[in-house]
Amino acid sequence: MAINTEKKEEFALGKENLRLIMIGFLIIIVGFILMIGGSSADPNVFNKAIFSFQRITLAPIVVMFGFVFEIYAIMKKPGSKK
């Protein structure tokens, strides 16, 4: 006598986790956008704008925050279903 126990297959991550992952991905993209710029039209002229606070300090902090947020989004337990 075999008992048929059908279990509905679910994704490992819930809807909230996927939403948080997308938010983290957007944070990382914003960090990389902050790194854009500082180039010079003439290759013989050095542009000191490449060493601005935005590109050297702020953008890497934003990117690292995005990666930490991604880890949180993946590790967060899905909420209980009622």
C-alpha cells in the first residue's frame, strides 16, 4: 500500500527575498554609476577629477553595502504564510 504524498514544490527564496535581491542589485548598479567619469578628452592631459571623493570613497562604500544587502536578502528567512 503506497501512500501518495504530493508536496508542492516551492522556490528556495520567497517573493520578499527576490524583491530584496533586486533592490540590492540596484544599489550595486548605483555604486558603479557613481564611479563613472573623470576621463579626459585629451589623452596627454591628466584630469584630477578621477580622484574625487565620489569615485574613491563613496562609490566603493555603496557597492560594498549593496553586496552586504544581497547577502542579507538571500539569508533572510521567508515570512510565514497564513
